[in-house]
Amino acid sequence: MRFVMLAVVLLGGLVPAVSAQSPAEMLTLAPPPYNTITLINVQSILATPRARAEKWAERDHTEYLAGAIPFHASAQRILATSEFRQGVRDGSNTGVLLIPLQKPMDMNAVAKIVNGQTVTIAETTGVRTQRGLYLLPLGEQLLGAMRTDHRPEIARWMENVRERKLVNPPRYLSGVLNPPGNQQILIAVDTAELFDPTDVEVAVSVSPIVEKDRESARRVTRYLSGLRGVRLVMNMVDSNIRLNVILDGRDPPNVKADLLKSVIVELVERSGAGLTDLRSSTEAIDGVRFSLTFNITDDELAHITALVLPPVPPTSAYSTLSVRTGEVRADVTKRYIDAANQIITDLKKRYDRARDYNQTALWHDTAAKRLEALSAINVEPKAVEHVMTMANMLLDVGDSLRGVPVQIAKLESNAYAWGFGGGVGHIRQPYIGWRRVYTPGFIDTNIGQIRQQQNQAIAADKANRDRLWAKIDSERSQLTQIKWQQQR
């Protein structure tokens, strides 16, 4: 969800806020629309035994948890909102990031750090970065960030904050912010009216788990169609990352837990979002609530957070005004290249060991997002060019894994560029850059035939995907050469 926000280049040098607003209070300042929240309790994560043993607080965020927590160690917590929309890869183009601070931020200093410019909107002085991200003070101890190409959107937000026109958050989201128990990372989606019941019925009906059991299919469809929301709660347990996926329904599932688990696992893997230990997860039904609990890897955590967080650059290296506009730094370039290479390496391992390549489509998307999120401040421009080229190629591999053929012209061209293809295109938005757009999906009663044709298209395009990966490897080789030249 590239739509929005970021802002942590500003957190360097701050100490954890001692009187910061609670997440529920912060949420009242977030402008609608949004149906998804992400809460990251940074200090709670850094206090875990593994974090202390590996000294995460002293390292750049790209050097632990596969870069999954892209925020400076001085932040106490981060709250992000976004609008998840069915059928849109990047969600909405709106959303905000809220960061509690210990003291007011000097926006002129921030502008220098991020190579941006100070702006005044609705009597509020903030900073606009070169990528169209607005960084704005919402109070003495709260920073807000939004990425948008629509300036009036910022003005309305600032006017509402100044006049204390607080917004009543969606009831489900406000209710899950402060439940009992630890929540080091919380992602919650209000699913009310999010999915058309017909879409759910079609998706469930073709699942091999229940395709011959109409009554079970009907009950699963009814439960999934009536969900109030979905939560992903992640905590560090010893050296592991424990993920608890919670489905909050309106009525009991009225099916056995193992059957519901099998259907959900099949649906998730079909969508291209399979996780290594998902099939071995522990399932449970508690009234209207269904849950799956299992461990995930650092890389899987990074993919999950990339689905809901905006592009956020590394922050540790940019925490002081010693950063100079236009200067290329070898140490920063090396960190950038190492982080990019690690993202590609992790994805390739997942791709090579996948039982079904189709199940990695979404992870190609999120790997591309993670590459785009790496900060290019003080980085050698040629390195940035290679990394952005790889990100574009990964998006095309993901499309190919969904049945959208790779354009042969791209493969034969030395200059890899955005273009238009069947079912998917790209538009350029001011300050935001190229953004993929998709034609609406459709429902056909002959869903089995459609899936068969899609699978045939995916299989037929394998050679082109292999050629794309060969080009990606070539770009990585050139990246390594840049790294070697700077280390001599």
C-alpha cells in the first residue's frame, strides 16, 4: 500500500515518549477513509531477549528481522492507517502514519535531512519530500505523515486537527487496539461489507476441500461473508516470531475447526500468499472467533508488514544534520545494496522451494515494495537505477504468476520500462510516480474453466519468468560491481 505516509527519517536523536498519546487517542486524529490499522510497539519489540542479544537498538533496521520494522529505535510506537480495497494491489492511495514524539520537531531541520522543502498548508508548517510525502506536526508530541498528490486533502486534515474535529474510528478497529495481552505488532482489517458474498461463495465453492460437500461450503461461506474483521497479532516468543491470525465473526462457524482451517489455508495459498508453517498451524474455535497460530520467519514478517506499511527508508544513518544534499556516501550505498540483495536472496529461496510457484505471486509484489522502500538519500544513483529496475521486473513476475503474460518487448529491450499489458497497466501520478492499475475482476459461472485457462497461461509463461529472473540476476551482478568499486 504505497498510498501514503512514512516519516521516520525524523526520529533520530529522540528518546521514547513518556507521555505520548495512547493508540486509541491517536486514531481519532487519522482522517477517513480507512479500514486497516497497523500498530508497531517498537520499544516492546526491542525489549525482547532476542532483540537485546542481537543488539537491534544499535543497528540499522535493515540488519535485523529482514528489515520488517522500518523505524528508528528511538520511536516508542507507530500507528498507520490505510484503506484496503478488494482487487487493488496497493490498496487506496490515501492513509496516514502517526508517530508520537518526545519534543517538537524543527521542520526546517527535517527538510534538510530528507532533502525536501518546507510548506505551509492550512496555517501548518510541514515538509514535503521529493517523493510527495508530507510530514506534519499534529501537536507538540505527535507527528503525522501522508503521501498524496492532492494538496486539499492535507489542508482538510490540518484544519480538522487544529479545530479538534476528532473522528470516530470504525468500531471494530478501535475495539482491537487495547485488548488484554501483549501485541508487539497488530494488523487489523475491518471487513464489514468488504467482500461481496457472491465473491466469497465462488471462492469457497471451487475449493477442493468442500467442492463435494455443499452443506459445509454453505456454512463456511456464511461465516466468512459475515466476518466483522481479521487480526494478525505478532509477538517475539523466545527466538521465534509467533503469528496469531484471528477471524472475528458475527456467528459461530458451525463447522469443524480442521475443515475451516483447510479451506482458509487453500484460499490463502491460492491467492499467492502462502506461509511456510501455515499448514502446520494450530487451529481453534472460540464462539464466533476462529484462530490459527504458528511461527513465521523474519522474511515472512517483512513481507507481511510490506503489505500494509508505506515505503519507509532506513533511518539510523540519517538521524543528524551531517547528511548533505546531493552527497554520495560509500557506507550508505553499501547498506542500500546489501539490503536490496538480501531482499532478492530471500525471495529467490522462497521461489525455488515453493511447492507451487503460483503461491509466491504476492511475495514478488511485496519484495518489489520493499525494494522501493529503501531510502536513496546519499546513495550512488546507478545503484538506485538497478534496484528500481529489479523492482519493476518483480512486479511483472508476480503478474505472470497470476496469468498476465509478460510482454516480450520488455524482455528483448535493454531499457526496462513501465508499459501497458492485458488486464494491467500503469499510470504516472504527480510526486508518486508510476502506479499499477488493474481492470475490474468478474464472476462467471464457469469458474472451473476460467481457472484452468489461467493455470495454462501461468504455465505457458514460465519461460518468460525465467528470462526475467535472469535479467534480475544480471542487475544484481552489476550492483555487486558498484559495491566492489566503492570498497577498494
